[in-house]
Amino acid sequence: MSTHQFYEFQAIDKRLTDEEMGVLRSLSTKAQISATRFVNVYNYGDFRGNVGTWMNEYFDAHLHIAS
């Protein structure tokens, strides 16, 4: 049985730059990425980023749901 995972990150205090969004895109080609948000659902793979690093460098809030 595979695990389905939902990841969402929100940038509240500042918007992501084009360069920062490019870094995020390099780790996930299917994610929805904007200047304030990263959202992806993983059905057969895993999140390739580091949550702690992403929270320190890019985002202010994070949600992870797994089934």
C-alpha cells in the first residue's frame, strides 16, 4: 500500500524571489509554486527538500498530511 502525502508551505512575511522559486522548482517539477506558496501531493515518491531548511530560508508556515 502506498502512502499519499500532502505538503504545503506558506510565505507570509515576504514573497519568494524568482531565484528562490527556481530552487524549489528544481526539487519538484509537479508542485504548484507561487511567490507565497508551495503545494504538492506525493503518491509514489517522497518530498525531496528539507523541511527545516525550507522553513528557515523560504517559508513561515508548513502543513504535512500523510495517509
